[in-house]
Amino acid sequence: MRIFLLALVVATALSGIAASVLDSSYQKQAYQAFSTGGARVGDAGNNLVGKDWPSARH
């Protein structure tokens, strides 16, 4: 029983150390990891496909 409790304490300590290392140095927020410099965000206009698109003709 002592071995099991010791293994439980060691596993808990290792998981805490791993979580603190990952949070401090390796992980990024989603907006930082998936951002690009060429993304244009603004007024997209009325018709995104253009006037020559078949479904745009009425």
C-alpha cells in the first residue's frame, strides 16, 4: 500500500511540474498561434463572389 501511495504522490508531483512548464514556455493562446500578417479584416462588400458568378444573376 505504501508503494501505491508513493507512486500516486510522484505522479501528482510530475503532472504539476509538467503543467507549469507547459504553461510558462510552450503553449500559446489561439489568437497568437493562428494569426497571420496578411489577413485583411474590414468591409467585405455586398457580393463576395462577383457579378459573373452564376447564382448572382437573377
